[in-house]
Amino acid sequence: MGAITNFARFYALLKKMPGADKQLLVYQHTHGRTDSLRELTSAEYRALCDDMERATGYDEVRRALREER
């Protein structure tokens, strides 16, 4: 998979986390490798967004919507 060019999922979740610091979140999820979204691997980006969904409770919303279908 190529470089990530659309960070909409990340920014939508970041809005749901008042006071969260973008660079710190990235830095923590890459274990200090980078604080830049553009330098994330696809796997790191997915894991970061999945963790953010859990932190905001959005994962429960997604699960409920899937079950509703």
C-alpha cells in the first residue's frame, strides 16, 4: 500500500478529542519514530485511528451501525 494522502479519518476523530495534541499522538503511536502524519505507515495510521475511535467511543457507534444493517 502506498503513502497515505487522505487524513480525514484522523482529523474527524481529533475533533472529538478536545485538548489532544496531533504531534504527540503520532509520536506516541510510532514509539518516538516520528511526529508527522505523513511519515506514518499504513498500518500505523490504521492503528492510530482505531485507538482514537476507542478513546472517543466512536468504535461503539460503528459497531452498532454494522449490527443494525
